[in-house]
Amino acid sequence: MNIIHVLRAPVGGLFRHVVDLARGQAARGHHVGLIADSRTGDARAEAILAALASGLTHGVTRIPMRRQPGPGDARGVWHVARRLRAARADVVHGHGAKGGALARLAPAAGGIVRAYTPHGGSLHGAVAGKIHILLERMLVGRGNLYLFESAFAHDAFRRKVGTPPGVTRVVHNGVGPAEFEPVATDPAASDIVFLGELRALKGVDVLIDAVGRLHAAGRPVTATIVGDGPDAATFHGQVQRLGLTEAARFHPPMPARAAFALGRIVAMPSRAESLPYVALEAAAAGKPLIATRVGGIPEIFGPLNGALVAAGDGGALAQTIAATLDDPEAARQAAHALRARVVAEFSVDAMVDAILSAYEQAEMLTQGARDGRPSTRTAMTRRWRAAP
């Protein structure tokens, strides 16, 4: 199959998902290409894209893409259409609101599979998100395969946008074998480490509040906060205001496993999530994980979700942190149980194969194969997927 992926920002979990998916599809013999924004992403993203491009038949191209809709999107639609023609694409797969819009709007030959994974961003309910919801309702009929990384995201999309046409699948994100290797804790590690974008949605302020509460109660808990984002200055100010400058350290973005070494416990105090990679990566590495009961996080924990904390509750978070630090053996056993669940349910290979299977189903419907027989191209896809 000739597959073109479209996304805007090469950052965060969405970028991780697309890179894993593109690599997995290429490894199975498919001809893959990628289109991304040229104005976002750091040096690490540039290096990842350069390495990825060398293994993709249709390479990587980058063009300016603004987060909000605007006249400049016409150029993006034209570029995607040109790439689809050049690749003779069988599938165009948009990721996130912008990537999904360009993938569904770009003119292409009949019979193409137009796949879309929202990745949750425009479903969280902000003012900008409400604008995106209106656009999603206008575009929903232009896709024929809708993929969701969590049941939560699927239900939110149906509730806010409507029931999508064609094929709909929930395919959980997955992690690879190397991520199940344990992470050695740095001798100078803090009690808690947070890794993610520094914005209110991620609940960094709640974590700082919890650390402040513990200090006020005579518990000198320490925290390391790794990341950057639009609310970084606000969180720095909160730390200073609460007198926690010696207790809370800030670090720039870094790979997840490097960040995990900087704390004994991983904290995810998010107010909203879909199916976060940080939770999967921390669990795979065997790190004790404190997370909130939001989005798809309960799907990761499954029967272990009784340990989750209410979002936005600094007092409850402080109590959970204290209890986890007070009983390290119970924390180790809980981390072991969660790791075993992630091993069984959240592999990157299962994710890639499930998405390829969804492409095939959507292709059969698009081609009008009502008798259930796969087209020649679909049969070839199955042989490629089965190849070692």
C-alpha cells in the first residue's frame, strides 16, 4: 500500500504515535510518506524526522501549517493533493485536527481511504476546541475510516461531533520491547517527576500545590518538572510564591526514560488526556505511577484503576504521594502489576497491525466489495503484514 500520513506539530504523543506507525508500516513492506509543519518541533524532532525519512519510500516533506484555520490552509491542501498524486496513494491518514482536515479536504483519485485519528486535542472543550468541533462536524462526512486511541476519545467524538461514517475502530497506543527495560533511578533523584507540556491542562499547578501542602505538613517532598509550554512562567511563579524553589526543579524537555531516572515516582496530574504515552512508558519501565482518573487513563489501568486520583484535587494528590512514599514495597508491587498489564495489552506491533487491518476493511467498503472478497491490493497487504 502507498500510505501518506499528515500531521501538524512534530511534538508530543501524537508525533510519537505517527513515527511508530510509519516505521511499523514501512517494516511490513508498505510505501509510506509523511507531511508535517515546518515551523514547529525542536532539534530532537528534526533528528527523528531525518532518521525516519531515510526509511520511507515517499519521504518527509514539511510546509507551514498554522494551528488555527485560515487562508493559508489552501496551500496545505494543495501540497497534500500533490503528494497523494505523486505517491499514487491508497491511504491518506490525517492526525490531529489540522492533519485530519488537510487529509480529508485534499482532492484525490476515487477509492482512496481517508483515515483520521483526532488524538483528542480538539475534544477537550477549550474555546479554540469549540471552533474545531464546528469544523469537525463540517468535515466528518469526508472521511471513511475513523481511528481512536481510546474508547474515551471515541465516545467524546460521537458525543461532540456525531457518529462518523464508514469504519470506526478503537486502537490503543502501544510501546516497543526496549521500553520494558527498567530505568535506573539517579542517586540525586527527587521524590516525584513530572514529564509533559507545561500547561494548565496537564495539572502541573495541582502537583505544585500538592508539594506545597506536604511541605506545610512537615513533609519536605521534592519534585522534578520536565518540559516546556505556554504556562511555564505561571508555574515558576507558583513555585516561588509557595517558597518551593529548593524543592521543585525545572528541566527542559528530554526523552522519557532520561526523565524517569530523575524521580522515584512518576506523577501525571492531568485534567484531561486521551491515552497518554507517558503513562504507558512509565508503566513499561516499571516506575510507580500516580495518575488522575481522566480520559483513557482508566483504560490503561484496567482493573487496577482504583488507584487513580481525582483531577484538580491537590489534597488528594498530596495524600497519594505521601502514601506511596511511606510504603515503597506496595508501590513496587503496584508498578509490577501495571507493567504486566501493559506488556499484555499495549504493544506497538499490535497497534500497527490493527491499523493496517482497519485500512483493509475501509478499502473493501470504498471499493464496493460487498461480497466480502478482498481486492488484489488488500490481499497483497495481508501477505506483507504476514511477512517477517
